[in-house]
Amino acid sequence: MPSRAQQIWLIRHAETAWSRDGRHTGRTDIELTAAGENEADRLAARVSGQSFALVLSSPLKRAMDTARRCGVGAAAQPENTLLEWDYGDFEGLTSAQIAQTHPHWDLWRDGCPHGETLAAVAARAEAVITRCIATQGNVLLFSHGHMSRMLAAMWLQLPPSRGRSFGTKAGSVNIFGWEHGNRVLWQWDSVATLEGH
């Protein structure tokens, strides 16, 4: 039984050129922009002073570099289940570009040709959540945009397609936890402390 005081912090990696431009960035291993590096550096103030029993990160540079710049790089364990959705044929394309050839395509219904299905991504998210709940203490995760949305849907025990309802910005902090034994979101898409710096 998990501690009902447990919190699971989920940080979406900071800005990359592709996230800035709205390009689907799955397994392409690109780096943070200079603005993204600054975002990640400022995230350290959010993380410092917190105690985490487990720190997991997608192994891609943009996630691992965000973890390092947050000050927890030494503790971050690479975890493949936190990788972004495999976009297959749509890797690197914007939604507008995809719509030119697939006008009715919906990621949260159709998945990606030669990439991952909705069910496969949901299963990865469930595996992450199972590991988090089995951990005694707080957990810190570094992941990606669509995977973060899927984690939110699975945490709240919603249908996987409801991940579409959780918008999240690069460099945002999200906190899952418990209230009266129920799974809740304590914080979602928080970037407020990054503004005005």
C-alpha cells in the first residue's frame, strides 16, 4: 500500500527547437535550446529542498539534460518507459503538415503509422505508475509532452484517449498524489515560477 502522503513529481523537459516549433518529437535525440537550458536551470529552485526516493528520466538528451540542470542528474536513472510516443512516419512533422496527407488523423485515436498505438503508450504509462506506487517515498520523473499527458490520464484511471485533455508546456512541473485514498492531481502544467526571471 503506498503512503498516502506520497507525491509523484513529473517534469516535462525544457524547450527544444522542435517543441518550440510544434514538431512531433518522439525518438529523435535533440538537445535543449539556449532558452530551454535557462528554463531547466530555473527549475532547480522548484526541486531543491525536496526529497525523492526515486528519480527516473527518459534517456533522451532533452530529458536527461533537464534533470541535470535541475540538480538531480546524478540521481536520475534512465528509464525507457518514459520515452515519448514513437511517432513513426510522423516524426518531425507538425500537425498542419500531417493534416495535408492525413486530414482526419487523431493521435489519441489512431496512434502513428509505423509508430506506437494508443494502447502501447498507455501500457508504458501504467508500468511507470506501478513502479512509482511501489516506491516508499516521493518520486521525480522527467518525460515528454504526450507521455506526460498519458501519465496524467492513467494516474486518474481515465481512458487513455483522455490524455488529449491535459495540455502541458515545455519545462512544466506536475504533481500527482493522493487525497482521502483517491488519486488526484495536486498541480498541473505549472510554469508560473519561471516567469519574470
